[in-house]
Amino acid sequence: MGWRRFLIPQDVMGLHYAARIFVGTTAVWLLLRFIGDADPIWAVISVIVVTEPQLQTAWLTLGSRIVNTVIGCTTGVVFLLLAGPKSWVLPLALTTTVLVCTYVVRLSSSWRLAPATTALIIASAVVEQSRIGGAEIALHRTGEVVLGCAVAFLVTWCMSKIWVPPVAQDKGGHSS
């Protein structure tokens, strides 16, 4: 059995995913580097997280990623404004973020992503000893996440018109 016969029929969904990741990450990396963003990692991560073979799944993932980021950023900034960049603020902000996610928003995927975002903001502000630094990080991360999500969804939409993916099979974890 040749390589082509092995790769193509066995896992076309993997090729779809790889092509979408390539196009999306290249687009956000080049765009953000062109406008002077020295580290567009959050946009790249968002492309990876939101990219899906099926358009409907990509739409749900996009919404969840943006909501989670906004919750984490908002909680982190509120705690920074109220208490300042202190180490003891981190566990309180994380606990509050988890409670908001589990009892108010109720998106199970936000139970991990939103607190991670809050931790990034609070920890960065503590290291820099700056409320403004934490707020800047929050705004920067939110902007990159939204851009990455939008690019991932746009790539998914375009690719669904150009190269229709097969129905996902539960073999390699490529479906959600």
C-alpha cells in the first residue's frame, strides 16, 4: 500500500484540519506581525481552538471562546481595579471567575479557559506591579482572541465552500 493510499482514504478529516490550521495561523501571524504585534500568540491559539471541520461546530466554539475570554478578562480587570496587583488577589479572582462560569454563564468549556485568562491578567499585573499593565494585557488578549476566532471561522466557512469535509468519524479525535 502506497503513502497516498494510506493517508488520503484513512484520514481526510486530518488533512482538512491541517489545511485550515495552516491557512488560519499563517493569516493571523502575518497580519499581526505586519501591524507591529511582536507576539501574536493568542490569535494563533484562538485559530487552533476554534478551527473545526464542520461549520456549526466552529460557530459554537467561536462563541464559547469569546465569552470565556471576556469573562476572564473582565473578572481580572475588576479585581485589579478594586484591589490592585497583589498576590492574594489571584486566588480570589480565580474563584470568582469559576463561580461566574459555573453558576451564571453555565458553559462547561468556560470553567477552565476563563480562569486561565484571569490568571494571566492578574499574574502579569503582579509581576509588573501595575494595574494599567494588567488592563493592557486584558485588552490585547481580547482583541487577539476575537481576531483569531474570526479568522478561524472565516477559514472554516471558505474551506467548507471550496473543499467539503466528510462527515466526522470518531476515530482520531478530530470531531467534537
